[in-house]
Amino acid sequence: MSPDLTFLLILGLRMAVAAAFVVTASFIAERSGPVIGALIATLPISAGPSYAFLALDHDASFIAQGALTSLPINAATTSLGLVYVLLAQRHNLAISFGSAAAVWIAIASFIASVHWSVWGGLALNAVAFAICTPLMHRYRHAKMPPVARRWYDVPFRASLVAVLVATVVTLSGRVGPSMSGILALFPAVFSSMMLILHPRIGGKATAAVIANSAWGLMGFGLAFVVLHFGAAYLGSAAGLSLALATCVIWNLMLWQVGRRLAAR
């Protein structure tokens, strides 16, 4: 078998695995309401497979450096969420999602031009959360109507994340760890939820899912700090495992806190 054919087969397998993972998680999020949906959406169901495949092709220092750039990109995703939540209350999908995506691209472009440290990335996240979380808080509650799936739901979501994985894996050797870290954090899950749910259940209900994600994104950002140091000192496998554990434990903690507050 030729090297090119082997590469294409492996790439296709990686795309299929990542797409199946994201589609399954998205279906669970839709059935569970805005709070659980947000907790699932802020797990590394898109970035995780991208980083796992990067780790198969690159050494631990590459992964550690990529995580260093993914950390500030998390602030861009938080800002994307805020813009969408505010605009979706009164505007259609094109305006709400288009404006949010433009903000993410603008912030990501700025981040790509700066050499980031851990403290710099944490500071940017702290500023983003301090601004965005209070502004999204009032929009966290909305009635979630039943979602009637359409024939293109699965192909659309699968295609979106498959293209993301293919782009990250294919370009990683050319663009380096920093740009790979940015590409890996493209908000594929949030984007698919906005594009699919908004036309069906309305902007307010979709915005409620995104608004509930703010606290989960905090844990998501901390996971990249763990990944950076874990990969640098313990290797890629340990770093990725610890980062995943950080996200899961953080979101379980949020779920428990939410249950206690609801009980009161």
C-alpha cells in the first residue's frame, strides 16, 4: 500500500471517529435541556479528538506548545458565546451567528499574533469571564421545546467536525504547534448547535444552552493549563488524560452545585 493511500485511510478513520463522538454528544445535549446540554458542550468533544490525533503525529513538546495557544483561544470562544446570546434574543440566525463568528475570528487573529505564556493566557481568560459571565447570566433559563431532527442533522455535524480534524491533522506539520492549537479549538460544537437549533427552537432557547456554558468553559480553560504542564513533564498521553479528567471533574462539580441550588 502506498504511503499516500495509507495516510488517506488513517485520516478518514480519524475523521469518522471524531465525527461519531461529536454527533453522539450533541444528541445527548439536545435531549437533556440547557444546563446538561451546556455541560456536555463544554467537554472536549471536538478539541479532544483533534489533540489526540496530533499527539499521534507529534512529540510532547508540540502538544504542550499547542495547549499554550489554545488557552487564550478559550477566551475567544467565551466572547463568541456572549455575542451570540445577546443577539439571539431578538435577531435571526444569520445576524446572531455571523456576528459571533466574526468576533471569534478577530480575537483568534489577535491571539495568533502574540507569543503567549501561561499567565498571559490565564489573564485573558479571567478578563473574558469577568465580562461575559455576568452578562450571560440572565439568559440561562428558557423553555426547551422538543427538537424534531431533520435528515441533514447527522451529515452536517459529522462533516463539520470531520473537516476540522482533517484540517488540524493535515496542516499541523506546516503551521506549527501554535496555529494547530488555534485550529483545534475552533468552536465546532457550539457552531453546530447554533446553526441547527436556532431555526427550530428559536434564538432564546438556543442562547440558554450557550449561556449556561460560561462556567463550563472555565474548567475547559484550566484543562489546557493542565495539558501544557502535563505534556511537558509527563508526556502527551498523561497530559491528555489529566486534561480530560480536569474537564469531567469540573463539570461534575458544576452539576452537583446546580442540583443543590435547585433543591433550595
